[in-house]
Amino acid sequence: MEAGQLGNTDVAQLNYAVTNSKVLLTHNRADFETLARDYYESGRTHCGIIIAVRRTPHEIVRRLLPVLNSTTADEMENVLRYI
């Protein structure tokens, strides 16, 4: 929402994240697993995709903080992570 991407396609969301060197956090497992595979198969890189099960914002943050505190940006490159 902060980035003004609300309502954009999944491809546009990921392109925005890549262009701005951002890890993407999403609930949309099916579409972003496919996009991550497409990136891998075509040799493109992304800064990481974190897929969160739908939970309360507090629970998502609780699950996300250990990842953020223990993983470098380089370690997230081309990684698809589930929390």
C-alpha cells in the first residue's frame, strides 16, 4: 500500500520489488510460486519472496522478525520463503 502498488497485477508487484531492490511479502502462494519459478527458469533474479499464511498482523510480524533478524539481503536473493 505504501508503495502505491495496491491493485496492480502480481507481475507488476514483483517487477516493482525487483526494480526497487525489495523483498516481497505476500499471502498469494499460488501465483508467486509460479512467478518465482518463471524467474528461476528464465535466469532472472529477484530479491526474495516471503509467503505468509493468512494470520493476524501481529502473528505475521512475529513470524517475520526472526527471518529479518537472521537473513541478509544477499541470502534472500532468489529465495522463496514461507512463514
